[in-house]
Amino acid sequence: MTDAQKNAFLWVDHEGNPVSCVEKVQILRGNDAELRQALQDAFDDGVLMGVAPQAMLQTFQAMLSDLKSPFQGGAREKES
């Protein structure tokens, strides 16, 4: 993904509307950049240590699949 594509990416809220708050978008972009770099570093380390690239990608995909929303089954959901 190029820098232009990353900057054009839109985060959407629970209703599908783009997040337009400049400060929120800056934080999201910063998080995106940090996470991409950490993932690339971990990927490179694994491949350099002999792990198959596809195995590294499958591990990352499994991690993403395990992510849970802080709103699922939490106190906030019970309040509504």
C-alpha cells in the first residue's frame, strides 16, 4: 500500500459514516503506521529465522481473527 493509499483510507463509525475528527484520524494513522512497522519487523524476523512467509501470514491472520471488540459483552453494551 502506498502512502497515498494509506492517507486516503477511511475509518468508519458504528453507523458506517467516515470518522471526520482530525485528531482521531491522526491517532488512527499513527497507530496504523506503528502497527504496520511492528508487523513488518516481526515478519522479517520470522522469515530470516527460517519460518515460511505463508506461515507468518497465517499466524498474523489468526491473531487478527482473535481480536475482540471492547463493546462486545462489556459494561457499555449492558448499559444500552
